[in-house]
Amino acid sequence: MIIEKGGVTSPSGFSAAGVACGIKKNGKKDLAVVCSDIPATAAGVFTTNVVKGHSLQVTMDHIKCGTARAVVVNSGNANACVGEQGQKDALEITALAARLLGCKQQEVLVNSTGVIGMKLDMQAVRSGIENAVAKLSHDGGHEAEEAIMTTDLVPKEIAVQIELGGKKAVIAGMSKGSGMIHPNMATMIGIITTDASISKELLQKALKEITGHTFNRISVDGDTSVCDMVVALANGKAENEEIKTENSDYLAFKDALNTVCTYLARLVAKDGEGATKLIEVNVKGAPSAETAYKIACAVAKSPLVKTAFFGEDANWGRVITAAGYSGASFDPDKVDIYISGLATCRNGVALAFDEAEAKKLLKEKEIDITIDLKSGDFSDRMWTCDFSYDYVKINGSYRS
Amino acid sequence: MIIEKGGVTSPSGFSAAGVACGIKKNGKKDLAVVCSDIPATAAGVFTTNVVKGHSLQVTMDHIKCGTARAVVVNSGNANACVGEQGQKDALEITALAARLLGCKQQEVLVNSTGVIGMKLDMQAVRSGIENAVAKLSHDGGHEAEEAIMTTDLVPKEIAVQIELGGKKAVIAGMSKGSGMIHPNMATMIGIITTDASISKELLQKALKEITGHTFNRISVDGDTSVCDMVVALANGKAENEEIKTENSDYLAFKDALNTVCTYLARLVAKDGEGATKLIEVNVKGAPSAETAYKIACAVAKSPLVKTAFFGEDANWGRVITAAGYSGASFDPDKVDIYISGLATCRNGVALAFDEAEAKKLLKEKEIDITIDLKSGDFSDRMWTCDFSYDYVKINGSYRS
């Protein structure tokens, strides 16, 4: 597997564009189109939030047809909770893009991300789609990524090259997401493109499995958005023999997909709103998978843990506290806690550790918290970020 | 029912004291003793965190004997996760206080609040207990409250007078708690004193029931502490006929206890770390009690909701988002949302509202969020506070 500099247009037969059409008040790019030259096999995972954005609902319907030609995403407005008009607008977006691209309306997927409860400015959106489709280019991936960013500071894209049955294939992806990040099935918006040939069933299976331990294992603030989705488009341009069984090609494909999703998911956590550090929470030695997940999740969500690490304070007491209220059952007298490798607690009891050494470790941009329950073989891992003044600043004035 | 200015020494036969013995580095009061002249019927509710402080564990054991003479509480150190020494220290505290007060060791309850994972400075604690017992006074309630405060800015105490079978009785309470507040059975530290005569069974029943919808309905940061407890001591000095059945006296007692606990619980939320506003989250029209609770809880915990209200931004989209991911099942197309009475969303759809009017309402120190599911008769209510820069500041440097 070779990791390339690239994005959603790195696989053969994909073009993209990103334009500024006036949805964002600051004049930044706000509408992206990603397009496959030919119908691509499509798979998707979507938010489990009971409330769902109107655009997302249209995509959940359209993806049932099994193939897709394009994904249209606007930022700056979530097209959620605006009533019937929201659904009409989402349908109009897909109809317009389909007409311009010469494909079926069902083959266009759509999503919107931004403020909830405001109607889309469809005049802006229409001109945005027209301009973007006119600009579609085989190296427009980066521009498309820029256009789906909201409070993101860092663009998130990657391309990975593998061999499938002697043919070179590429899997690439881009994502956005910085706040309202707490995954449950999917999270944020992720678009994966590949020129590999793979059946719809296996593409969906691989995407769901990989999402489960990548995008579904990040948390910025514990808030699961109403527009979360990850979609994967596979157009077969690599001309490998179609992957129809769980053979070695499938494993290679899944491995590469895992690399793409892991990279993007970590970047979403690291670029969390106001974040100064990426925190990886590892739970091991758990008696069950559920125990490991509950503890990782509680620690990753705890505002007390996240503010302590912002303050570069090795306050492991808050880590064991979060484990304790996670709802998981475990023996607190067996718990060991390490902060970036430094032992701070053994068998549930404080260890004397070098505070200067701890401070040095906590100045790093990436921090590892490991909680060893010493009670079994199950483990889990989540990525989160610290909680800073800037999170409060960004979210105290998001709508204005 | 008459609400009096007062605290835990307002009921007959209770004395208290608070002293500075050197546990807190800043020289503030850090050790409190609350004492009943005669053995009092005792009841308690405790944290459900799997990890429990050593002092708390001793109290959970001692309270089984049914009566108590005194409660000793230190702030500045949680006496948690320090191993066997922690239990020995907690036992020594109760033994020392018992000897000085001339009662059984089992009749002394103890708790500790503050940093986790540091051994108690027992030399300081011993001198603190000696000084506090020597200073015990029938109007020392306020001083005791000061000594249990940690990051609290506002002391939290109240006394309520009722008549039970022709006799005047008083129920009073004090509490502390500002961070690591998310109740589950009990929360923070609360001490309720009363001169009413009531059986242990009914005292426990009333305390548990009232705690359920007062102290267990507040959240500052979603973190359930390892030292949470609320204990109630009833010494019978009011000389009312002992309440042994759920008669009208029991109802009057419960009503007064509810007033005391509601007052204290709201104050804990309002005085949450860094808080500038008290936020009451009301859910009504729910199809089940569980649905109402899950939604109230998710909204009250959401960092996005809490930062929006800090920024005085009527971002109801975050309220419906939190409801949507709460785990409760409901019809989003029926949801109405009001912010301090202002209708912002009807049937899941944005309403046009006057932003200037919203801004004015959000400038108030107390804000009400009402979510009406219009799908049943169940309701719930939680109190929380906004999330400010100061929460991050306070918690980024708590141990140092």
C-alpha cells in the first residue's frame, strides 16, 4: 500500500470542483461537486440522530438505487428543520445536477452542513451548482474539500494506492467536521472515492465495518450531528476483476479503506473546534467489548478530562472518575493508568510520578491515555481533542 | 411552610463549626463538623460511580447503624484512589471525632472533596478536627458551609420551618459542588439536618425520592464524582410525634424537604464552574418518563447548547439535535421548542422570531428551554448552566 498526496480525484475517472456561491457570509467556498465519469457503485452510512437533515434524507433514499454519479455538498447551511421546503430544495439540487451531468436524478447524492433551521438560498445554490459542474476537473479534489469545510482549519484528504489482481487501484477520501462531532454509525461528512471494482454489498459491508472503528470512534463534544454521512463511490475504472467475495483482494481493499478512514477520522478529532491536542484514549484488558467502549467513550467525552489536558495537567483522577461513571462494571482496584506512557495510577492507587516529566509529555500535540483494566482481553480506542477557550469562543457565536 | 434565613444549625439541637487546618493551600476553611446533640436518625444517598472515595466508603458502612451524631467533611482533598492508607485515614477521622464527642465511632459520618489521588495530610486533619469540635456552636452552620466549598463561589444553605402535629419543626440543608457535577443517585455533598422526629425508613424513602428529582436533575459537566453524597440527620428535638406512616405529617415533611433540596440543587447548577447563567431544561408531552429524562439530560449536557447560551445565541437547532441523539425515540415533526417563552421551532420546523427579543431574553441570569414533544403526558426537568471561558480556565489548572 502506497500513501499518495491526493484526494477524491486521485482515483481514475473522478472529477470535482468547489465554488463560492454566497451561502457563507464570508465569501469562502461553500459548494462542492464530486463526480464519477461513469455510474459508480455506491455505499453509505448515516447519522443515527432521530432528527435528520432534509438533504441527508434525500441521499438516504437515492442511495438505494445502488449506483451514483455525483455528490453535491454545500456548507454554511445544514438544510435541516425547515419543513417541506427543505425537502423540495434538496430534490431540486439533485434534479439540477442530474440535468447538467446527464444522469438520473437518483444517481445524485446531496448533503448540507452548517446552521440548522435556515432555508437554503436556492438562487445561490443553483448558480453554485452550474458553476461547479462547469468547472469539474480531474484535479479538483482539493477545491472540493475546501468547499465542504465549516469551522475546520485543516483540509482533510488522502489517497492510497493498492494492487488488486495485478491492477493498480486507488482509494481516496475527504472529510469535514470540527464541531458537533460524536459519531454513532457515521459522523460528519466523509466522501470516499475509488476506481476499484467491488460489489455494492461488499462496498457497504467494508464501509460499515471500517466506519465502526474509525469515524465512529471520534468525539469532539459528544454531539451527534443531524447531517452525518460517509459515502463511498467505486467506479471500477481500475479494471480489476470485480471483488464479489471476501477474497484477498477484498482484504487488501478493506485494509486500504481502513488507512483512508483512520487518517481522516484522526484529523477530524485533531482539528476539533478550538483543539490544541489530539488525545487517543486506549482501553485494554477489558472483560468485554462493551466495557472497553463505554469507558473509552466516557473518558473521551469528559469535559473535565479534556480541560485538564488543555491545561497540560496530568489529572488522571478525572480519567478514573470518568471510567467509574461510564456505566461499565469493572474492578477499580485493578486499574492502571498511563499518560503518554507515564504510569500515574497502579491498581487504582496513585503513583508518585515526576510532574516535570508529565508536563513535558503533555506539551506534545498528541497524547495517549491508556487505561488497563487487567480483567480480560478486550480493548477499544477513541480519538478526541482537548477543550480550550477557543471551543467556547467558536460556539458562543456560531450563528451570528 | 416558612423559609428562614439559616442553615444546618437552624433546627434545634444541631451545632457546627468550620476551620482552616491547612489542607487547602490558600489558607481558606477546609474542615467542617456538623453535630447533633443527641443521636439522630440518619439516611443517605451516595454516588453510583464504580470508583468511590475512601471516606465515602466508610460513611456508607457507618450509616447502616441507623443513627449518627456527627458528619465530618474536609475539602481540598478527595481522599480517593490512595489505597489502604485512605481507608485507615477515614477510619481515624471517625475514631478521633467520636472520642472527642463521646459517641460511638459508627455514629460519625465522614466525606472528603477535592483532588483525587493525594494522601490526606493527617496532621492537619487531626488538628482541624480538634479545633472544630472545640468551636462547635449552635450558630456555626454558615462557617461549616464555608469549609466544605471547593470551587464554589456562593455558599448554599437554607432552612424551612413547618408544623408537624402542632409542633414547630425545622428542616435545613447545606451543599457544595460546582464542578464534576452530574448526578446519579446523589451528587456533590449535601447535608440535611432536621429536628423533626421521623423513622429511619421514611427518612430514607423521602430523601431518595426527593433527591431523584432535585440533586439528581442537575448537571454542570456530565461528570459524576466519586465522592457524591447527601445525608440527612433527624434528631427529634422538635418533639413531634414520630412520623412512622405516610400520613399528612410525612407529606408536610417531604414537601419541606423538597423545598430545601430544590433550592440547594438549583444553586449548585447556578454556581457551576464558570457559569454565568442557570438553564432550566423542561421536556413535556413525552410518551414515557424515560423519553423525557433522556432528552432533558442530553440537552443539559450538550457542550454546544451550553456554549450557545453563554454566547446569548438562541441556537435552538442544537437543542433539537441533542434531543435527536439522546437515545430517546420520538417524532421530530411534532417538536415545539421555546426559549424563555419565545417560540423558536414548531412541529420540528424553524419559526421566524425576533432576534433582538431573543437576545434580550438570553441576557437574563435564568433561562428556560422548553421542549414539547406533543406525544404524551410525561415530563421531566433538569437544571444546568452555561459553558464559559472560565470553566476551561478553572479546570485547565485545577491540581496546580
